[in-house]
Amino acid sequence: MRLIAFIAIFMSLQVHAAEPDFELNIKELAVADNALTESSSNLCDELGSEACEIFMKPCKVTPMPNTCFQRSFLFYAIDLEICGEEKVSNCLKERTDYWDKISDFSDAYASNPGIGRAALNACHSFFIVKPKSEKLKNIQNAINQVTPGMGIYTENKKYYECIKENFLKRAIP
């Protein structure tokens, strides 16, 4: 029951990415997403129908429901690995809050070449978290095959602090 309650909180905090500044071929992505149908079904079987439905419900309205579902599960599982069961809700909230800050910074300062983009690029690779288990690594790889980079999990608080520090160093010499 505790897992179900957390998942409900998790799904209510899901971040919706800003509109990309490039055109995506949604039909191609939807076809690629279909490759994850069987593994999503297997993951649902492992989770049980109630937990599966909590992860899947917000993803049903997307053109890539399998990718969305697996990404939501992957990020929850990595939050659990990093923070432990007792603190996973706080970890999720913090990651979401700092993702919003990163997104706001990116929109304001990194959409064009310059010091904002340089700060983002300088910090990104240092705060990528790789899943520990083979199962999660396989899920991450499958997501990244559909949409490269979509399965990358970053420690957003540390990433944001690095961006801010790098930006200020470059902006105020």
C-alpha cells in the first residue's frame, strides 16, 4: 500500500517538458514506442495491476505511452535507489523542483549560444546517475533507443547548482 501511495504522489509531480524548439515526427516516435509494448506489459505484470495503472494512467494520453510508462518507472526506481524508501517522496519532489529551475534557466539563458548554454553543457555529464541494476539499465537503454537521452537521469539539485555557479563565473568575471 505504501508503494501505491508514493506512486500516486510521484505521478502528480511529473514534469511536463517545455515545447521543443525543433520539430518531432510524432508518427515515427509512436512507431518506435510500439517496440516497447511487450516489455511494458511484462513490467506491468511484475508491478501488479494497481501500481501499473498508477504509472500508466498519465501516459495513456501521450503519443508514446510505453516510453512514458517505462521512464516514469525508471525514474521512480532510481529515486528509490538514491534516497531509500523512507525519503523517496522528498527525493522526487526535490528532483522535480530543481528540474523546473533547470528548465526555466534553459528557457531564459540557454536557448541560444552563449554563457547560459556553456554552463549547461559544462555541468551536464557530471550529474548523470546510472542505474545500478541490470533490469533498470535495460529499461534505460530501451527508452534511449526510442528517444536518445530520454532515459537519462540527473541529480538535478547538484546539476542546477553547478549551472548557476558556472553561469555566474562567466557572467561576472
